[in-house]
Amino acid sequence: MDKKYPRLGRRTVKLSEGVEQAIHSVAMLAQLSEEGVLSAGELAEYHGVKTSYLLKHLQALSGAGILATLPGPKGGYRLARTAAKITLLDIVLAVEGPQPAFRCLEIRQRGPNPLPVKPTRPCEINAAMLRAEKAYRAELQRVTIADILKDVAAGDDGSIAARGCAFLAIHERRQGA
Amino acid sequence: MDKKYPRLGRRTVKLSEGVEQAIHSVAMLAQLSEEGVLSAGELAEYHGVKTSYLLKHLQALSGAGILATLPGPKGGYRLARTAAKITLLDIVLAVEGPQPAFRCLEIRQRGPNPLPVKPTRPCEINAAMLRAEKAYRAELQRVTIADILKDVAAGDDGSIAARGCAFLAIHERRQGA
């Protein structure tokens, strides 16, 4: 009977597209000159995404202390700290929130004969899932935006750098100017 | 301006409730006698969840070769292999599908000046995200259902075992009977 269901559905666990956009935006902002900023509209244009959607993620990054927001007509976003101090985990948690992917709903307390007293220890299944989440986060914490940019530069034939430079030459706003 | 958005939204990356239900169901089936089976309805009743919803996940577990389905009026589900050979990763992948949580949409190829040629190397951001997924999966692969049951038994004051036994005493179907 299960032959009819060889592969059920697509994976429901999915990092939002916001994570990709947020990491690319932070990497772009890391290449600004010291006094430079970019607006949400410019970052969205560069990445070919909707400003309204990206704005939500930029605000989350700002709220998490990863980006600084400069007000005024020459305002925009820039990094709030150096690229070496921004990890992929910082960005993922800012965009996705702090909760782990696995949420134990304590189904062992349901059904016709639930556990008689509220369990004092976390469910072993939940504990194992959280250890995996910890390993995932530890790996993301090991990688900074500075590392990413160094790796990109090492493998670049010049086209990636040229792409960023060309855009920044036109769009970067300088506070001092 | 970002003070208005101290914490944006809930985390969108979320393992489906199906993962919790599937792991608990496999753990329950691991406690059957050699010839025993349980129907989807019984497993759903025990866990206080909807049969129609659980059935989808049981079929996915069957399709992945984790559960065996026995037809007929005394039919139902049982493990297709021993609990020591079923890892949490097997179950998560069966329910959620094989794709990693992070899906690179190659936004570096979008915008007004995309990369001039199709990149030959994976984006460094994607590579870093996939390393984290690998660490997550490695951790889930280390834990079997047999490990979970051993850990549960070690910390059990008797109430967890009693709960399962009482249910199985009434509901377990035996093929040989």
C-alpha cells in the first residue's frame, strides 16, 4: 500500500529566503568604505529582491546589533561591528529568531493514558534533537562574514569583485561627503 | 527607527510536528513483541493526535524502509529493522525529505549586474550553510531509537514503562494469534 507514497512531500523545514538575502546584504555592507552606507532600496536592487521584503530582514539585523542605521537623506545601513565579529549564526538567529527548529510539544503527556505527573526531565527525544541543533549552531558560529569574504576572494577570477565594485562605485553614499 | 522592531517574528525554520510524532511512534513500535503490530489509529490514539495526519508520516516511514506494513484485518505497522539500526536522522529525512534546510537561490546571479558567467564553484555562503547542516545530520545519525529507549529506561521511575505497557496490553495485535 505504501508503494503509492514513495516520497511524501517536500521538506517542510526550510530556512527562509531571508537568510540568504541577509547574509549577502551583510557581506555587501562589509565592502563599504569607512563612511559609506547603502539604503535598503539599493541593497534590494543589487540582489534583485523586493525592498519591502528585504527591509524586514535589515530591520531584524539592526535590532540584533549587526547593522547600524544612519538617518537622513544620506542615510542607510552599514555594519555595526567589523565583519570578523559577525558570524553566520548571528545572522541566522537575527532573521529566524532564537528558537530551535525542533519544538517538543510533549505529546507523551497526551492520549488516553498520559504520563501521570508532569515529567521532571526533558524527553530524551527532545534532548537528542537539541544536541543536533547545538552542533548546527556551533558550525555556523565558527564562520564569520570576514571568513566568507576571504574565501570568495581566494576563488574569484575577478568577476565577483568587479560586480560589487561597479555597483558600489555608483551607489555607495558617504556620510562625510 | 529600529527600536520599533526589537524582535521580528517567530522563527520560520521549524521541524514539523510530524517529526515528533514519527519518532514517538517508532519508539512505541520498538516495544512490540516479535509478532506484534499496531494500527495507525492505535498509534494516533496513544499519542493524542489525528489519525489522518499521523498516517501520512507512517506512510513516509514505510516508504523509507523504517516501518513494515502488514495487510489484513490483523494488520498494522511494525519496525522493518531493529531499533538499533534506526537513527533519528533516518526518521527526520523520511518525514521532512532529503533536502537541506538552507536552499541557495543563487541571488548572486540576480540584480542589475549579475555574475557574468554561471559560477562554477558553489557560493561560499551556501557551502558554509551546508557544512552546518552536515554537522546537524551527523549528530542525529549518532542516535538510534535503541539509544533513546535505553536513556528513557535509565531515567524512568516506572511511570513511563507502565504507560506504554498498559496500552500495548490492550491494543497490540499479534499476527500469529
